[in-house]
Amino acid sequence: MSSPAVTRLVHQFDLQPHPEGGYYRETYRCEERVQRLQSGQERSASTAIYYLLSGDAYSAWHRIRSDELWHFHAGCPLDIHVLDDLGQLRTLRLGNVLEDPSARFQAVVPAGRWFAAERIDHRSYSFVGCTVAPGFEFSEFELADAAQLQMQYPQHAALIQRLGRSTD
């Protein structure tokens, strides 16, 4: 924790370390259940978290089986890098549109896409929220092996390596 604002956010919202990097806390889990068509498994209809990136933290390449809607709350903008099935890279800037016209307050990562996120100012922090529908379950979370992802998408090798983790 590098600044008074980061320390306050971690303590005020009782944030815990997240496996992909940064800190988080689940703030909502819908009691209504839905059934996935593909697997037949039941899930909460929706979940939400607070998510904080600071210091040397970034959101490493991962994917989930649901759409994820990111919401900007405070700090500096962050870039969400999303790879589609054809290997095309799309970068979504999440931030305060009143301060950065290239940013947006909300961004959607479609289900099943590999994605990673990083702050545009590594001296600052980004405090965001993520809403997942159908609801998030760690059993549907897959952290990418950076080496394997680089072989699959060699045109983005440098970015994948910079925001990747080895799963050895």
C-alpha cells in the first residue's frame, strides 16, 4: 500500500488480495439463481465487487464464463486489454470522462475472452467495481499461463508477457 488513499480504501472496504493481482471484496451476490444453458449449473444471477490496483499490481490475463461490466470509481484511468477469438486486441480505457475524454465510466468484457488490466499511471491507483452476470464463481475463473497465451497470440507477445503470470 503506497499512499494514504490506498491504505484508506483497503481498510474502509475491507479489501483482500485477489489471485489475479490487486485487492477486492465482494459487495453483492444476488439471491436469485439462474441456470447456465451450457452446463446446467446454477449460479447467482449477478455478483459485484470493489477492485483496487495500486503499487506494482495489475490484473493478470484471465477469463471467466460470464460477461463482466467494469465501473470506474476513483483514481487514475486504467486500460482493459481484451483478446477476441480471432486474436484481435481491443483496449478499453476506464476512467473519469470529465478528465479524460478517451475514457468511459463503464466497459464490458464479453464472456470467455482473455483480458488483463493496468493503470495508465503506475504511480497512482485505480478503484473500480466489477459486476458479473450470471454471477462470478471462482470455479469459472481461469488464470492464463503467459507462455501458452503468447504461443496462441504471438502478435501480442510483449503485452501478454508484461501482464502475464506463469502458472507453473
